[in-house]
Amino acid sequence: MGKESTLFEDDFDFELDSLDEFEPGKGDQSRPAPAAQEAFSDALDDAPSIGVDLNPPAKALDPYVPAEPTAETLLMGDDMPSAGDRPIPAISIYAFVEKPETRDLIETIARDRRLGRTSIEIHDGGLDAAIQYLGQNATPNLLMVESTAPASRMVDDIDRLAGQCEPGVEVMVIGTTNDIPLYRKLVARGVSEYLVPPIQPLQVIRSIADLFNDPDAPFMGRSIAVVGAKGGVGASTIAHNLAWAMAENGRVNTTLVDLDVSFGTTALDFNEDPQQTVIDALLDPERADEAVVNRLLAKATDRLSLFAAPATVADLPEISADAYAKVIETVRRNTPYVVLDMPHTWSSWVIETLINADELVVVCQPDLASLRNGKNIIDQLVASRPNDSKPRLVLNMAGVPKRPEIPVKDFAAAIGIEPSIVLPFEPHLFGLASNNGQMISETDPAAKPSLAIDHLASLITGQSVEQPTKSLLAKLLGK
């Protein structure tokens, strides 16, 4: 990092080598020295970047320019898909493998969130074992077979396999030869897909989805779930401003869904008074089709729609995880991007919603409780989403005067993820925006937090996010 960034990391009286060494209230560890605090505040005011990338490339330190693709995103295929992933239908899959690494690949696929409704059986032996097995057992919906045989023998084996398959079965072959004539021969014999190493799990998952999902099914937008590591870290504020930045500055249609049905603040933050809310859909999900959901949504702007939570606390019945999933799916069919403002709870529907989101944003403050909770949340979600990119980490309210904080470098090392953005503590900006029913980008487009949120929006959408230029008339009128 540059000189300014080191002030985030090194200008406190304490060094955090392990969590056990950080004990608030113990000697000088509990508060930074006055000189260090002054330098820290100066860094927040003067630094051109607020520590987005802990290891930025030498050519760019500006956090508001979209990052270069990482190895992780490259493994997912091209850039982030423009549409959200659909769950694969409840199909049966038999895989007949020859290599241990192929078995590992199929086992990884079997744990993927998109295949939660499928049943997968893995057998050793490749094509020969498949032919023998299907001679005595029913054919699955999808047959995956591996063969390391030469092309001529593989074609003969596929001909023998065809005699054991029932009509309508899809066949995916994993081979070793990247050969177009072989591919054509396999396709001519009814093979649906031919894959050769290196093979990534998402490549196979999306191939399966292409085979079994209806190509004429409605479009599904990408869902972005925003969750706080603890109460009060500003996760809802981040979610609301992110949705605004995506819609207004990124110029993509976005819907913000407030799933904190008891204490959600979407209506307040956007100065709206919707007559109907998300609870109306959740209590009757079977009737909440696209037309009904469209009527329930409030329009904050031409590009941003709101599905607000109720303004009052009500005695609500238990709402099932299926109801939440159905309503979210319906909203995704209406708009390219759906930002989910998640409550700070850890119930079954919250866990399921987070696991099934296309993108996750975890909001923390640079303190010990956020570190512990954030690491627990991220570790569980990463384990449940082995083929997805890791959650994005947002460090919020950095630099609170007289508050001991964990340096960004140590926080990132302990939690295992570098923050996408670090937002400085600017209570005047956020308070003024909240009191006016505005987003921070409306209140002060040039403020560092506004630019940082724009950067996060650009990372998620892959779009260039820019502040809209006001016309001369709008400037004269003060709009």
C-alpha cells in the first residue's frame, strides 16, 4: 500500500498478532495515542484512497476504478454472468468415473447450492461400468461418463452404451482428447456435452443447467444479499446506498428488497410511504406472481424500485423459508439486479437466502465482535458455497474518535478476505442524508464514502459507475 494506507495499519499503540493479544481496557492497548489519532484522522481527510486493496497493483491505487479480474473470477468463466443462476430441477444423475480427480470434481459439484434438489450417484469404472450397470438398472435423467480410451474405441463404447439407455436421457462425456472430429461423432450419436480437462465445477454445473433448464423460462436477475456481522454496523445503510448507486450511477434497473420485516428502514431512508409492503407478498406467496409483485413495488426513481418492510411492528405469523425463496425468485424475474437487505438474525430462512444469493456482501466494523462474527458467517457461507466467489467484505465506520480499532491489514488477515471498500466514519454526511430521506450520493456525490459505494457497485455489476452530470439549469435551480 501507499504511505497513506500505512496509517490505517501501523499508527496505533498496539499490534494485533493474534486475537488473544487484543484486550480492550488493558493498559495503552485500549486507546490510540493522541498523535496517532490525529494522524489517523488526517489520513482519512487527505488520503486519495481509503484502503480498498491491501495489495494493489503498482499501476493503480485508486479504489474507485473497477478491479482487474482475479484468478477466482476467471475460474468462474467469463466475467460475472449478466443473469443470476437458476437452481437445477430435481433430476437424477449417475456419474461413472475413471480418475480420482474426476470423482473429486463430481463430489464438489454435488455439494453446490444449485444442485440442492438433484440426486447424484458416483460409480467407478467409466464407460464399461456404465454399460454393465445400465444393463440391469433404470437410466437416470443425466448420465456422466468418463473415458480415457482413444477416440475410435470411445465412439464404439458410446454405441454400446446407447443400446442400454432409455429414450430422453442426456449424456455428458468427460474425455482426454480435445478433438473436433471426435466431438462431432459423439454429438451425432446423441451425446449432449463433451468436456476435456481442465474442467472447473461451474463449467459442469452450467452445462447441466443448459441441458435441463427451460431456455424459454423468464429471465432471472442477480441477487446481492447484504448482511451485517452484528447489529449496528450499518448493513442496511450500505444495502440502500449500494442499490441507489447501482441504479442511478450505474444506470441498471435494480430492486431493493427489505427483508427485515420487523424493523426495516427502507421506507424511511427513501422518504417513501408505501401502502403495501413485502409482508403482503410473504404472507401469500402463492398469489404473489410477477403482476402482483409489480403492483406492490414502490418506485423510488425510474431505475430503482423498493419492496419496503412494514412501518410498524406487527404480530406476524411464522413465515417459511419457501415463502421467502418464492418471493425473491419472483422479484428476480422483474429486474436485472435485486439487492436483499438482510436482518441481523441467523434463522433457517436467512441462512438459505444467503447461501442461494448470487453475490454476498458482509458488513463489519473494525472491532473484535465484528471480526469474530464476520469470520463465522464467512466461513460457514464459503463452506456452503464451494463453487462461488467469496463474499465481499465492507469495513464500515473506520476511524471513530477515541475508539480502539483493529488495523485493516490485521482484520483482513484474520478474517481471510481483503475488504472491497473501507468507509470512513462521517456521521455528519450519513446523518444529514438520513434526515433528508436521501442517499449519501444525493447529499454529497464527491464525498469519499459516496465514491467508495460507487466502486462497490461497479465491482458487482461490472458496469462503469459514474456520478450523473447536472445540467446548467439544474445547477441554477439548486437541484
